[in-house]
Amino acid sequence: MKVLGKVVSGSVDSGVKIILENSENIENYPLGSLVTINGINHKYLGIITDAGLSSTDKTAYEIINPNTSPRIKENLLKVCSDLLRTQWVEIALIAQASNDGTEPMSADTMPSFASALVETNVEEISAFFGKENERNLWSLGQPKTPKTLLVEVPIDVEKLANLSFGIFGKSGTGKTFLGNLLAGYITLYDLIARGDKPYRLLIFDMHSEYALELKDNLGRPIADGVAKIFSNYYVRYTLDPELAEKRNLRLFKINLSQLTPDDIRLIGPIFGVSETFLTLLGEYRKLIDELFGLGKYWLWILLMDEETEERFSRSPEGQEIIERLLEFIQERKGLQSVTSIARLRRSFEKAVKEKLGFSALQSFISQAPKLRKILSYPVTITEDHVGEIVNYLTEKDGAHVTISLGKYEKELPLYMLVANLIARRLRDMINKKILEKGEPDTKIIIFLEEAHNFLGRTTYRLSPFGDIAREMRKRGVILCVIDQRPSELDSDVISMLWTNFVFSLTEKSDIEAALMGAPQVKLFKKLIPLLRNREVLVYGEAIKFPIVISVKDYSEAAQRFIQIIKQHNKKIEERKKMFREAGLL
Amino acid sequence: MSVWENILGKKDQAIGEVAGTEGGIIEIFVYPEHFSKIRVGSILIIDSENQKPMGLVLKLAHSSRYGTFTPMKMTRTEISNAYPDIERYHLFVSTIAYTSYLDDANIVRHGRAGPPKLHDLVYLIKSSDFDALLSFFRPNNKWDFTFLGYFFAEGATKWEFRDFLLLYRDFFKRFENEKDNILQTLIRAISRAKPELLSALLEEISEILGW
């Protein structure tokens, strides 16, 4: 076996320094690559975390010394290439296997002095990381190695889907591709090797790349999203009416009657609403209930001025909402003669002044209009799409769910409202099921893009996702936290992530946050900014050892998904036929 | 007659004799009439009993044998005419770095054999003696400059090296077609012997040999 270098110094914690043989070209050792070191008792697997070249200054200077002739410099280079430079690589030890054939384990010993660096091979990688079995182990992609090796490293989907995990990386590094890949694997695992309870995925699909198609940097579709491929197993919602009609997705509307003051408090800062107003929201709601018995419709009354009412009445859907709202109002004692919501709102204003004081009124008048944009979102007063979704997720014969934002993809408040609404109802439903049956019927995995909006340092305690992250893991609800700014997440959230996928990040604070639970952080953080697109550092519960992987091409994976699902459906049909013939169906 | 027999066989051609030796340094008493033929960098060979020590001149010294000096205010010719035996009262010394030896098979080895004895006769390898120089610089038909290691170890600096190059410049220039080979061997030897001087020495080579 060709020796590529020799161990000369280092430690288990701070990395191993290897001097490369002079015949080796340092350019062939990219950071993040997997390498093997043959020790005396163990074979070690490591990741290159730094590489360098050193030379004596004087000798190096000679190469550019203007007083030395080019011919001499040329000959100097030929003769002294050994002397001119020392090529070294720094390796983070990740695993070791005893020569007696025992199971590989995390590296806790140091290879002895002058241990040989050798080329890693397919068999070794498979021995350390296992092989894809299309049950619990599914290929994540190829490991980064100095020379390309045709070997794939699998992820344990069973372990992945039982504990919260995170996907971090700058925009355009491959988070959504990986998200679709993992969602596809979990869907297949659930179909092929389901355990005691079905898995349900809830995917908040900001850019419609899970429900429809993944796109390249120019916005051109590349491959079908996971929910489109597995459309029989997913219910796909969208907030965009045009998209719903054009692409045959279900239209999701927010029922404003389901929103609480806490929901508005979470999005208030985005609209620039004052802290005082947000604090008073509970009081306003209470007053609406006391005055009119319409606490449930508090937000409608709070936001619906003459102009908005007029706008609503110009469209059939808006007109219907106004009519239904007025019906509810007129059902209340003493409000039979009310014909305009905006007029009712004026009575409310008077009451605010009398009961809560002039400053509360001032705050209401100046701040409430800032929230009026909510009424331009797809809203409803009767439908309960949140309830539908929660049922799909919690019932045994339910389905996975995606909610795509469509044309609202940049509307962060809308995304937050929807996500918080669903999360709260889901939390309540699971708690109810636990009270009724002792445990829920399904395991739920929530894919949450731009997660820091829900699990940030300030929002974590307010958002229902905070409760889910803190309390629901043991009840079968976990999160897939997807974010480009992990440093914005509350540190509690990061510490709850058991498997982490870290694409390229450049901000120091983001790198530190993303590597919070990683071994040998000092070493790994050097390579994170240098990862190329689609290259990801994976560490944690679902992978045997930390590794940098070039994520599998999603288009290929999508083709495989289609094949597997066809085979699966064919098997089901054959079984059904068999049962029918046996008179059992 | 071999090139070495030719040099060592003529006793009257000896330029001096060994006056002392310590470690890698040999002191030569130079006969006054030959003193002007010797330069820093000159290669000398000593006719010892077995192997013949060889070395490069590091220093040349000329002083009064009895430690006194009287000014004369005369030209050299006037002094020679007035005191024809004056040099009997002077001391001419050459210090050489012991770098090589001629073995029993008359092959030059760059390394050290035993020390010479006092009064062993010393001969100069002239810078025009092509065959002898070739045997020294290219023993066994391979360029070999490892003797420079001993030269530097005994105190040679870039200036002694410069003198050495100037002295043998014409010899090396005869090997234009082998210059890459010569340069690489030279660089390898310097890198091993005196890496901290590499830059300065390469500048000298550039300038003097023009390669």
C-alpha cells in the first residue's frame, strides 16, 4: 500500500500533523477529505482540517532573488524541492478500528509516531460507515476523499427521524436539496419499514420546492419536490390562490378567529407595532368579549375599518366574510341592528377610552392600522384548514402535509402566523390525545425553514414551536430546524439537535453555533467556510462518525424514489389481488 | 605517468611543508619563492606516506619570523637588491581546510583520511592543470562538490567561496554543456553544507560563472 505521508506530531484533541511524502502533491489534499492512517494497533479514519507548506525563508527567497540567474533558480528548484518545502496536512481523527476486527468506534487513541497515511478505499469506508440497505440506511452521498471513490455513505433514517435535527448553511448551498432528500427517505422508511407508529411530515415550504419543483439558481425547475413525487402520501396546501388553481393544490386560508394575542405579538415587531400596543392586545380582546360577546372575532373588529370593509365587500369572497361576520354579530343580544363592522369598531374605540384610558385609545388608533396588512392575506371566517392539517398529522390513516407559500414566499409574517397557528393546534391535539389514550398515534417531524423566526432567542419562549422543541420530543414530535443563521437560534434549541448537517457558513458566530455539539470544534470550524456547494459536514446520532459528504444529486435520488414507489405500489396491488382471490377482500 | 605521479614526483616542485595540524586545519610553511603562486581557494596536496591529504587554502599569512619589524622605505626591487636573503627572516604560512585525500588507487575521495606529518611536502594543483582539477572535481566521472562542506566547516565564508570560484572559473566554463549538472551538484552540496549561505553563494555563482 502506497505510503502518502507519516504522522509526526499532534494529539487526539487538537489533530494529527502528517508530513506528506515529497512525491505527493499538496494540491490533491482538499480540506474536508477523508483519509486513513495505519497505526500499529488501529486503523484510523480522519478528516483533513488544514493543509500547508513550509520552507526556510532564505531558501524560499532564493526563488525570487533577482540577483540569481533564472537558470540557477530552475536548477535550485529541481535539486532542492525536498529542502525548499515541507508539505503537511492536519487531520481530525474521527474513528478507529482495532486490527483484531472489532467494531469501529470514535477515535480515543493517537496513532503512533510515523504511522503511515495511506489512501482510503471503498471497503474501509463501508466498514466504518455501513452500506445502504434501503430500509433504515439510505445513501446521503459520496464522502469527500483526495481521489474520487465510488462509495456512498448512508444515514440512519430511523435514528434521524426520532430526534430533532438541524440543517444549516448559507443561501444556495444545498439545504433544500438535502431537505427534500431526507424527507424522501423518511417517507420511504415509513412506507417500507414502518415501526409501531406511522411518521408524518409537516413541511413549511417557503419557496414551494417541496410541494412542486426544486429550482436552480436561475429559478428553472430541476426535479420534482418530494411531496409531488409522493403525491399519494402528501396533502399539499398553498396560501396562493392562483397556485392552488393552476397546480391543483389545496388552498389554505387563515381563520383569523383562531389567532391569539400571542400570535400577533410574535409578528408585531415585523410590522413595527409598538410594544405598548402589543401589551394591550389581551385587554382589547377582553373588552371586545365583555362589550359584544365576540372575543373569538376580536381581530376582525380590531382591524376592520370602513375602507377595508368596503374593499372586502367588492369581492364575492370578501362579501361572504362580511356577511358571515355580521351574522355572528347580529346573533348577539343588543347587536341585531349592527350592519357595519367598522361602525361596531367605533363603539369599541369609545369603550377603550372609557375603560382602558386615553393612552390605550391613542395606541389603538395609531398602531392597529399597521397590522391591517393581515387582512390582505388569504383569510377565512368559517373554514378550519388548521384543524384539517392537524388531523392529517395526528390520525393513523392521515397523510404528510406541505404548506407552500407560493407568491407569499417573502411574507414572513404570514408564514409565521400559519406556522404558529398549526404548531399550537398540533401541540394541543397531541396533549389531548395523551390525556385520552396515553400517547399519540403518530410520530411527527416538522420541517421548519427560517427557523430562527420561531426559535430565536426572543421568540423561543413565545412561539408554540418553543414548546414543541422543549416538551414534545418524548411525545413523538421532532423538528427539522433549517436555517442560514444558526447563531440567531436560542442555544437551548441547538443543544436539542441530535444530528446536524452543516453546509458552508462564513460568519464566525454561525459556525460556532452550528458546531455546538460537534467533536473537535476547533478543527472542524476551519473547514466550514471552505465547503463547496452541496458539500456538508454531518455529525451526530444518525451517522456513525462525523464526515464531509458531497450530497447525492437530488435528481438521481428523485428517479430512485419514483422507481421504489412504483415497486412498492406494485407489491401492494399484488397482495390485494392475492387477498381478493383468497376471498379475504 | 599518472597525473598525480606527475605532481608528486618532482620534489623540487613542492611549494612548502606541513608545519602543524589540528582537526581539519593544516598549517603549511610555504617556501618564500612559491608564496606568490598560492591563492585563497587553491587546492594543495600533501605527499604523506599513505593516503595523500588534500585541501583548499583558507588563509595566507606573511610575517616576520622573529616577531620584529623594521620599516625600510624602499621599493620591492630596492629591498631585493639590498637584502637578497631577506626572505629567510620572513614567515610564509598557508592555512588549508582538509577536505579530501588521494587514495591508494589514485582516486580523489572527498573526506578525511589520517593527518599528515610535520614536514610532509606540499604541492600545488595549478588552476591550469586540467586533468588534476578534473580528477578533483569529478572523481569517478561524477561531479562532486562535497568537499565544500569541509571548506565551510573550517571557516570559509562567501568571500573564500568567491575566491575559489574566480580561481577555477575558466575550468568550469569549459563545461558549458554540463552546466545544469554542475549547478545541481553544486547547489545540492551547498544546501547540505551551508544552507544559510545558499542565497549569497548562488549570487556569486550567477555573477562569476554567468550561468
